[in-house]
Amino acid sequence: MRYVYLSLAMVAILLPGCGSNTPSPAPEPPKPPAAPPTPPPQQAPKAEVKKEPTEQEKRDAYLREQFKRRPPVEVVKAETVLTATEPEQVVEQLGKAISDHKLQAVWEFLPPKYQTEVMDIVADLNKRVDPGVWTGITTVFQTGVVALKEQKERFFNNPISEHLPISKESLQKGWDPAVAIGEALLDSQLYAPETLKTFDPAAFLATTGAKIIDQLPALAEASGNSELIDNVKLIDSLKTVKASKVSGDENTAVVKIELEGKDPIDVDFVKVDGKWIPKMLEEQWPTLIQSLKDAVAMVPAYDASNPDQKKQIDKLKGTLALANLGVGTLAAAQTDKDFDDRIRFLWKTVVQTDFPVPPPGQEKKEETPTADAKPAEETKSEEPKAEEPKKEESKPEEAKPEEPKKEESKTEEPKVEEAKPAEPSATAPQN
């Protein structure tokens, strides 16, 4: 019986694990892939704080822009002003055009033959001038105009303004008009070699000529030259000029010209290549045009194939570059002392002598000793008075023992003389 019970117990234990009807445990569902870890929130990049340029940086940028080469000017054809065919009409139209600063009328006034001769001279100049040298010349001129604009105040604070052939007052009046004329030339066909080769006289007179004539009244007033002032007034009075033909034929004429405030004059006119011009101009034209030809002929002809001439041209370019650098440092001076040091350096470099004007403040130092010299002179004038009794006392009273003591006290006076002269030390720097 015991055996049966044990067998049943074993069957009861083993039966659940081997029965085919017992369901197996369900498989676990696949786990979804783990989500990647969320990155920490990124902070927005900080906006770069733009630094405001300093005053020095602003000035440097401004000067760089001023020194930069300008593009060639765009040439615009000038409008035709003179349309008259009779001499008296030509005079009135020309006078009104000049008074209105339409100076292209002057070019139109010339006969075609004269215009051709002028253009031949311009062409000859273009052949002779090396483009690089011309660029160097106009660059130095441009830098000089910048220096005039930037250093006006420092120039008049410098002693040099008191030691020039022109008065300081005249310079101050004419400074700005001169700068304006310089700017007009920089904005003209003369600035770049490209526009010089295609020079248009009528367009030049209509633009640059008009800008220059605009500044003439101020320049005339600054100069104080009565003749120049009268000529400027004459330009304005041409607006009301009246002309009438007194006599003449197809090729000659006598024209009566009347200006306000002037006595009427009779002028002889002749026709040249279909243009009426004063006979005096026809007579003087050969001399005038020859003088222009001679002036251009003085410019050495440019020949790149000539090694010797190329060396000379390269040397000239280097000289112009150094000149531009020197004038540029003057234009960039930031203090009165900087300006004075640089202008002295330029003077010594170019003229090879010391600057003829004492440094700023030196003249003031010279004035102060003169004020101090008054008491010095008084002491000197008093000293002879003190010496006079010396001579009188020394003769009769040489044996007195007390006299040497007095003389010792008096001998101290010359020591005052040696300590007083401040004048030699003040003038020493000038030597």
C-alpha cells in the first residue's frame, strides 16, 4: 500500500509538467525601441554686439576714402550756345553766355582752324606724358587738396601763416575758394589719363570752367587786387552788353560795343573760317598758339622702348609716390604739434634747409623776455647810478677799512646782472 501511495504522489508531482494539454505561457510582446534621449534645449546664439567705431577709426576711414583714386569723370556733351551769324549778334550772345557762366561759348566762338590747332596741342601732350606719371601728379594734387581741407585751422594756428608773402587775412578769405577750384579740377577731364586722351574742350569749359568762374569773386576780394575785382565785375556786366554794326562787308566789320558804366568802343572784326572774331585776336593768335606749343614741347616725349627714359620715368614715379606720402602724413596730422613737425620735415626734405619759422610758442617766449627786460633795464640803468658814487668814494677814501665791506656788498650787484639776462637763453633755440 505504501508503494501505491508513493507512486500516486510521484504522478501528482510529474503530471503538470509533462501533460500535452497544458498551454505554454504566451511569449512576451516585443518591446518598442527606446526613444533617443532628448537633447537639452539649445540656447539661442547670443547676438554679437557691434562695436561702435571710435572717433580715431572714423577719421582714419574718412581719410582713406578721401585719398582713394576717383573714377574718371563722365563727359557730357555741352549744349550749343552761339547760333548768331552776324558780328553784333555774336558779341551780345557771347557776352550773355559768359555772364551766365556758360563758358562753352568761348570754344564755339573760335574758328574751326583755331580749334584744330588747340586739339593738336592736346594730342601732342597726350603722346608725351606717361600715363603713370600723370596719375602720380594728379594723386599728389588730390592729397594736397585733402590737406588743405583738413588742416585749415592748424595752418592758421601755425607761425608759418604769419611769415608768407600773402597776408594772413587774404589767405583766410581765399582758402575755401581755392579748395573749391581744386575739387573742380579733380572732378574734371584733366584728372585721369583716359579722359585726357579724349579731351573735350567745350564740355570742360561748360562744367569745370563754370565751377572755377563761380569762385572768382571771392578770390578777387581775397587778393585785394583792384584790377582783378574790376574784371570780375566786368563779367557780370556782360549780360547787358549792347552791340551794333557801324560798317563792314562780307569779311570785315566795325562793331560798336556798349557796356553799362563804360564808354562805348568800336572794335574791328574779321571773318575767319565762317566765324566773326576781333581782328586783334586774329593778329595775336599765332603768338599765343606758338607759346602753347613751346610749353608742351618742354615735356620729354614718352618712349617705353627707351631703357634710359624708362629709368627716368620710374624714378619720377618713385619721387611722386614719396611726395604723396609726405603730403598725406601732413593731411592726417591730428594735433598742432603733429602738423608743425610734419611741415618742418617736408620743408627740410624738399628745400634742404631748416624751416625759416620758429616753432609754435617760440615767438611768445620771445615776447615775454621783452616784458621782463624792462625791469632788467631799470636795474641796469640804476647800476651806473650806484657805480658813480663808487668812483667818487674810491679816490679819497681808499684807506678807510669800512670801504671794502661796502665794495663787497656792491660787488654783489654784478652777480644780479649775470643772473638776469634771460634774453640770450630765449633766443638760443633760433640759432
